[in-house]
Amino acid sequence: MAPVTLKSVKKSYGEVATIHGIDVDIADGEFVVLVGPSGCGKSTLLRMIAGLETVTGGEISIGPRVVNDLEPKDRDIAMVFQNYALYPHMSVAQNMGFSLEHRGASKAEIAERVNWAADILGLKPYLDRFPRQLSGGQRQRVAMGRAIVRNPQVFLFDEPLSNLDAKLRVVMRGEIKSLHQRLGVTTVYVTHDQVEAMTMADKIVVMNAGRVEQIGAPLDLYDRPANQFVAGFIGSPAMNFIAGTITAEGFAAAGATLPLPPGTGNTGAQAVYGIRPEHLALDDSGIAARVSLVEPMGSETQVTMAIGEHTIIGVFRERVQARPGETIHVRPDLAQLHLFDAATGARLN
């Protein structure tokens, strides 16, 4: 186990810069998730930590060593890929033990480590099978087993669950988090799925266009996003955004005036009013909203509706009986209100 430190890390392909000076400190034993939309640079950053991409500028340290110029095999890391990368002609046991064999470990040591990993991951019944005889979830466990038998200082996961169906992703999320809690190995995990990030991470690094937008604990990012990008990316369904002007009477938007907390300030500023769907409540004295879609989800109801000229989503614990075209009244929880600068997206409140 070891901490990982990124100092002003940059990456360019010729004249095209893709990573623009990233600073991240990952503590020993921490589970850190790099999250962001496709093309934001998160997988490139992970591959630089692994040594699969060269570093154009800055430093990457694993423990006390700067590893910029070290080969991947010398960095004491183990990587789990999106496509599993298993050898089809090898059995599960051979796949899991291959890296140890390559390093010259004895057969007894290989067998002991493989059986230990197989026991943790529930792979004992499958050790003699080949990858083609396994389900997607079982193949992913084999890929994880191959990583943990090496007892590395750092685990790197590159979107490992993206090829699995939704139900299996939920199961595997829990298994990866449980594995981390059991082994305590420093882990860097890349995903574009913010639900994975929220449920698995000790710390989230939100990336956009090769830059870090915010770093923090999952609930810190959820409760106090630094800007509109983070606010819109973290949370599902996404935060509602309504453009308008802060006035003494409230937030003036096209076709509606929304309430603001007392003493909001910034009067006259062009801003964006942000409220999460779950922070709207049904209230007969609230704001009139025209219903366009009602989606019963079982324990809650998701309603798409229009306030003035703005379409928003509300998530309610109640079973909403309204039909499309009808009017309901909603009240935003002002303690959970977010205001962002209309020009920069920076948080105002």
C-alpha cells in the first residue's frame, strides 16, 4: 500500500493538450474515483499512473518514488481493464497466477496466492474453467483476482463494470468496495457513472475537459458543488437549472418568480437557480407547475413539469395522481437551494 501524488500532471499529443496540469493527493489505503463525461481525460490520467501513457509535464509519485520514467512492471501497481483482458487459452487459475509465474514465483506460492484470491472472490468452483465458459461477472472477478494475487501497492480500475448489465453492476460495485475494505489497498477507479462514484468512493475527483472541477467526499460534492458543472454531473436525476435574475422579490425567471432565502444578496445578478428533484415538495401554497409526464417508480414518483417556460423534474415520496396537462403546486426546499453565476457557473451561495 502506498499514497499516490499527482503534481501539475500534463499530457499532450503533439500540439494538442488533453490534460492541463492536475494536482491530486491520494492517501494510503484511500478509494478515489475519477469521474467525468466521455473525453474528459480520466482514463488518460489513469493510464499515466499505470505507465501506459507518457507524462508530458509534472510528476507522478507512488509512495516515495517519482515513477514518471519507470516501466509499468516496476511501479508495483495492478490494473483491471474494461474488457477483462483475460488469456482465452488459459484456465481461470492460470490467468490469475500468470503474473506471479512471470515474476519467477514458485508453483507452491502461486497455488497459495491463487487459492487465497479465489476464496475471497468466490471463484474456487471455476479455477479449471476457461474464460469462454464464464459469465461477464465471473470474468470480471477473474480479472480482479489476477490483480490482487500480486499484492500490489495500488489498484487501478478502468471502467471495469461498463460491460455488465445494470443488475450485475450493482452487485459488482458492492463486491469491489467490500474487497477494498478487506484488503485496504490504495485504489484509483475510473468511471463515467456518477452513481458508481457516489456509492464507492472515499473521495471523488470530478474532471471536465482535462481539468479538475472539484475534489471531495461524495456527500460534500452533492451538498455543496463548487460550480454548475459539478452540480449537474453529481446526482441522479440531475439537478434542475433555471436561468434568471436575483431580485428583492425573488428569483425572476421566464414566466415565473421563484422564492429565495432571506438575505440572499447579489440583487440584480444574472444567475442560475439550482434545485435537486428530491428537494421539491408538493404544497398547495407553492409554485404552479404544469405536469407533462408522471413516472411511478414504486417507492417514489418522478414528475416532469413546467414552471413558466422552464421544464424541471421533481421526485416525490407521495404517489402523484395528476395527469399530463394538469397543474400541481411545488415548494423548493430553500435550505437546499444552489445559485450559480450565469456567466462563469461558479457557486454564489
